[in-house]
Amino acid sequence: MTALEFFRLQTREEVLALYPHFAPVGVEEVDLAAALGRVLAVPLPAPEDVPSFLRATMDGYGVRAADTFGASVGAPQYLEIKGEVPMGAVPERPVGPGETLRVPTGAMLPPHADAVVMLEYTAEHPDGTLEVRRPVAPGENVLKPGEDVRRGEVLFPGGSRLRPQDLGLLAALGVTRLQVFRRPRVAVFSSGDEIVPIAEKPAPGQVRDSNAYLAAAQVADWGGIPTLKGIVPDDFEALKTALAAALEDADLILISGGSSVGARDLTLEAIKALPASEILAHGVAIRPGKPTILAQVGAQALPLLGLPGHPASAAVVMEVLGKPLLARLAGLAGPAPWGGKVTAHLSRNLAGASGREDFVRVRLRTEGGTLWADPVLGPSGLLSPLVKSDGLVMIPLGVEGLLRGEAVRVRLFSSGL
Amino acid sequence: MTALEFFRLQTREEVLALYPHFAPVGVEEVDLAAALGRVLAVPLPAPEDVPSFLRATMDGYGVRAADTFGASVGAPQYLEIKGEVPMGAVPERPVGPGETLRVPTGAMLPPHADAVVMLEYTAEHPDGTLEVRRPVAPGENVLKPGEDVRRGEVLFPGGSRLRPQDLGLLAALGVTRLQVFRRPRVAVFSSGDEIVPIAEKPAPGQVRDSNAYLAAAQVADWGGIPTLKGIVPDDFEALKTALAAALEDADLILISGGSSVGARDLTLEAIKALPASEILAHGVAIRPGKPTILAQVGAQALPLLGLPGHPASAAVVMEVLGKPLLARLAGLAGPAPWGGKVTAHLSRNLAGASGREDFVRVRLRTEGGTLWADPVLGPSGLLSPLVKSDGLVMIPLGVEGLLRGEAVRVRLFSSGL
């Protein structure tokens, strides 16, 4: 690789195209009750039919549908009530022609019954006769075996994140243990001689270690297990030793490098000195976030992401490049397209960054039924604009800018309750 | 309360209007590293300025801006380099007229310097003179003390859920411990003689306990702490005893009642028999979800939500009524409006439910740049339509239906990575 190639900015798409190179983490088995948010490692065919029997979905009477044909208020049909089906039990007898059994919602239909007449269209007479005032079609007010899920059907392909309703259906199927990907372990380093732990009062010229907290919380929010590895001074040997130690027990290494050119160069040199290190990207055509580094390090070819020093830059790089990298490691199938599903209208003109994709923080606001995206501007050294924002809007490469009123996709930072 | 009033369906809005009646859970103190997703219990004014000193945001030279006025490539200004400011340290000397010090990004500016000239607009001469080819304005390429956050400023009002960037800013402010609301503890009961534990093979007529798993996972997804309290048989004393025991250590009780009228009546009687019990709603004008019960029980006036037996109904009631109830208990300020921020176009006509708000499961699909909502229909006894869906669309009360192509708000079930 020549020095010239080395310093060419790579596009976001080029960086994302490197991710399939990294292997997803290993697999573990968990209880269904602990599987919320976990990523299924293998496709899961249904082990049985749900429901497993013909089930009433209304309170009423199990009938042979043919016995009710032509029934009306003026000309009801009459059936003989032969008892009832207790909840959770097998019916004691079948339904013969002209017969019926009471069935509560959720109960099993007796043999030969193929529909349920709802309570409100009937009357019980003192002699044990049922008056039926409406006909039912076969299959009406019942669920057939396998109507919800058929045995062998694959409702859960591998690589999907499990949601509450997924757990509900898996419970119904009797799936109590699941093969899921491990949650990726992420080592989070800060570097910089000016950085002090957050519990300390910084001396003049020093600042607290905010970037590591921000990045670690993003990792946790996205399903990873972050470990704060502390602050490393701007020193080649210290950096190299700290990073090398993390190769042992991390699936991804994040280092929030210094913001000065000198500190960044030092970080780069330390990364290059790691075993089997290869720099895959150094400089990405995004704003903020240009000084990002992506490397592959160690015998297991782990990904290492070097984040810019400015907090807003680091947070944007995490959203734009860190999140899809974590998704890859977590075993999620298919990268989500940038931007998600929220569309809003820009409340002012935005100029783009020539030669780079521009990521603008926005706050969402509803006015007169329209969802507006208000840009929240400010230098990337500030944290408060991020705190005041709900998400990011991208100005694509080669676009001079976006106009007030234009519909834009907004990538939300987080959904919340 | 007369029997007549008792059976009148309440609207969703009427039920939501009862929630301010319930008190949020108590407060606890947590470490910043454990505060992601927690709800701040009190407004948090900034304890200090961020940054705390005049800080360079570019690599370059700290100058008195006035010394650079008029500088150009053709007619540069010349300054005397008096040394440099090390990262994280206090500058050893001020900048006098005609002087400058090297400053890396993030370093403190020396006294009397009020701007940074970027490296690329300068050249160092061997005699220790700096050639400046562009003027800077006062304040250029620096952050002023308090420019990010001013001491006393309230960026975090009480009742907000903490996101990664919030933790980043709190770290910068040195806030290591936080007063947050406890996570609400939610006791989840199933009832029904037909229900068996998920690890068991149901006999014909029996089904596994899927609703409790679904509801518990929703609670966990929304920040509560669910406890699966198991299956209670359709028996008044057993139900009453089980529910009464939960009053001791829960903030909210959920009971997934039987789906038959008889089982629901039994559940209602057991709820009424609890100490200080008051039924606040019995029947809600939503579809699915009509047989919902809201009660206040026990000396602490805890909320109890009785869910319908059909799984899709229970899941919808949890989204529509359970989630805002949990939000109230969790201390979140201001109920989120129904529907969230995603707008899609309906891919087919939908008929409404006369006299009830109708909640229709939809799957989202992007085609030709348009986001479509495909209704996923099916009886509410099924789980698979929920699994195939991304969210819910509401057909409002009094609306006959929605037309194909109409823009509708979609409430997403979950965001995911």
C-alpha cells in the first residue's frame, strides 16, 4: 500500500463493504425467558402445530355446521344439548347429527363438530334443546390445528432479533432453550494526556473522559457488552500494551483517540504495531468523522475502530459505522439501510460538505400535523447539540445541500418508551 | 356505581385519563455507568461550566486575533513563536502582542490568546517566526468556557429517559451518581384451567402459557422488571390468594385472564375481593381488547391490568394501555402521543370497527421509495400475524375505514439495532 493510497478517504459504503470480512461472534444457548433482544443463530422450524387441536374462539356451542344451515330468527334450527366441554379437557363424547355441546372460548371441539355457534344467536330451552337463530359455516369461530403455525414452518430465520411477540410464539411452541449469538464484548479505550476519570475534578487544561461513556452506552443500547478499559496516556508503548491485552477477551476494540494530529498519529502507530495488524481504512469521507480508523488486529482478525476525539464526531461515527459493525458481529442478517423509517421535513436549508457525506443532528417537532426536522448546529467539540437532538439526517455525497421543506429520512438515536 | 354504568365501554382516552391517579414508583441512586435507559427523577442543573477553560478545536497556533488582521498569502503577518502548550497542561506563559504558542486540538489557550490559526494557513520559519497567511476572528477555532453547557443550566429536566449522549454529557460534567426512578416491578399472572407451563407437552385441549411470556417481554422491553408468577387455575380462592400475595412486592399486576366469559367473570370477582379494590374500567372501546379490566388494588392503590385471553388482544392492550401505564409508573413525563413518528401508506382498504378504535397489525415494506403498510389480518387467537408485523395502525373511533394509499401513523413494536 503506497502512502498515496493510504491517505485517500474511503466512502462510508466502502467501509461497510469491508464488514462481511469479520466473523460473527460464537453461539450460546439461553432460556426463552432470557432471550429478549437476542439474535437467533439458526433458523428455527416449528416443532409442532399451533394450535394442536380444533379450538373454539368464541363462547357458544360446538355443532356440525350443516345442522345449522337455513337457521334464522323466524325459522330457528333445534339441536339437542348433550353436555359441555370443560376447559383444558378432552370432550367426553362426539357430536352426533342434530346434537351439540357447550364450548367455552379456548376449549377443544368435540369430534365431528366443525364450527361454533355464538352464545348470542342461541337460546337454551328448559327441555335441553338449543334454539339456533343463525347458521354457521364449517370452520366458523374455530381455529384449526396448525392454523397459527404449521409444524416445520420457519417463522424465525436465523439472524433475526427476538421481540416480545416472538417469545410469545416460541413459548406456545414449547421452545424453552434457544441457540443465539453471544452478545459482542466491546473493549472501550480512551486516550489522551488531557483526559481524567469522570470522578476527578479536572485541573485547568484537562477534561473528563466523556467519549468512553458515550460510546459504551451506545454499545449497550445496541445489544453489546461494553467494558470501560480506562484512559491510556499518549504514549506508544502504553497504547500498544493496553490494546494488545484487549485482544484476549474482546470481540471489538474501540479507541477514542486524541483529537490532535499528534495524538492520532500515535494511536495509529500503536494499532499498526499490534500482532497481525492491518489498517483497512484511515480517513472516511463523512463529516463529522473524517479521522476514523478501521483495522483488523490479532490472530483472530478482530475489528478495531478508532474514533475521532471530538465527542460529536465520535458519536456520529458510532452511529454511522460502529452500529453496523456491531450488527455484523452480533450475527444480525442483512444490514439495515441508512435512515430508518422516519421521514420529516427540513425546517431550514442545509449546505453539504463538498466531497463528504454530511451528518446533521436534528430535533423532531410536530406542527400542524407535519413532522419537522430542526437542524441543531454547533461545532463537533460540543456535546449539548447531541443531547438536544433526536437523530441524524444525511446529506449525500455530491449533493450541494438540502432545501427547506424537503422530505428527509431521519435516523433516530433511540426509540425509548 | 350502577350495573348500567359498569358495563359501558370506556374509551382509550378515558382510561389513559385515569393514569395520573397512580403514583410513580420510588427513587434510587445509581452509578452513571448503570444509568442508560433510566428515568431521571429530578431536574439536573449543570454543576459546572463545560468546557471549563478556553479550548482549541483545531491544531494550530494560539494568537491574539487582532495580530492576524489583514494577513494574506501575498501579505502575511509574522508572529514570534514562544513555545507550545502541552496537552492537558496549563500554558507556561501568556501570549503577548506579536507572539504565539503552538496549541494542539483540545489544549488550553494561553492567557490573552483569543483564537487559533489553523496549521494549514501558516509556515514556521527557521528563525522561530510564524508566517500567518489568513486572519482569524476572536473566538475562531476555540470553545469558550461554558459554551457547551453553562453552570446551572438545566439540560436534563426530571422525567426523561437517559440516552447514550446524555450519559456522555453527564460524564463531562462529573456527575457520577444519579437520582432515578426505580424500574417498576411487574407481577405477571396467567389464569386458565387449560394453560400448562411452556416446558410441558400440552394434552389435547391444553395450551402452553404464551401470553405471560409475551407480556413479560413487553414489560422488559419498556424498562420494567417482570416476574412470571405462574399459572393460577380458574378458581376464585386460588386467584384471590395469588393476586393478594403480589400486592407485597409489585408496582403493577398483570393478569392474563381466561378467554371465556366464565373465566373472565371469575377473574373479575377475584380482583373485586382484593383489599381496597376498585374497578376503574371494565370493557374498553378498542378492537381487539374489549374485555380489558383496569383496577386499583391494595392499600397502596396499585394498578392492576386484566388482559384479554386471546394473545393478539393481550399484546395490543399492552401496547395501547399497558405501555403508557408503565410509563406513568416509571416516572416518564408527558405521555407520548399514539402512533409515534413513522408515517406509511396503506396498501389496501381497511374497514373500521363501529363504536371501537380498531388496531390493525401491519408489516412495513419499502417500494419505489415509498413506505407501505401491509395489513396482516387474522383472528386475535393467533400469534403468527403479530410475529409477521412491525407495528400497529389505528382506525379512530367514528371513522368508517381507511382507504388504500392513505397516509397513516404506524406505532412500531420495537426499534432494534
